[in-house]
Amino acid sequence: MWPNAVAHALRHIEWAFTQPGRYLDASAFCSPGINDARDDLEWAMRHLPPGAQRDLGRLIAHIDEELQRRTLPEPHHTELAPFGWWWTRMRER
């Protein structure tokens, strides 16, 4: 990971969540997008010391709740599930 990767990922996700509408539109998922940012956070969780893991884990829990609220399940992308559940979500209606 590069310096400030976690901060960059959090900023990208925060930007996407400030966009209007009930559902996130496809622009939030353009590469690099929310899925890539969420991947970076997952990678960081695996490599941080326990205290930092707990702190970041609390942020990720809120991110995941909002991501689930603003996306829909995409049944045709189940092959992407090994990369993370967030890759199996529909971007817009």
C-alpha cells in the first residue's frame, strides 16, 4: 500500500456517499471506484495492529451499512463474491 492509501479510500467513499439519490449511480463505481476503495480498506484491516484494526473496523461497519442501503444485490455477479461482497452489488436501478 502507498502512503495515505486509507485516507484516500475513505475520502473516495465519503465523496460517493455525498452524491444525491437513494441509490449510488455508476459514476461512484468507475475505476478506481468505491469497490477499489473498499478493497484497500479490507487490505489495510489485515495488516494493521489490533488497536488500529478496531478503529478502522468501526468506520468500515458504517461504510458497509451505507453501501448496502444504497445498492441492491446483483444476482448475476455472484462470481465476484470471492473479491468481497461489495463487488456483488448493483450500482443503480
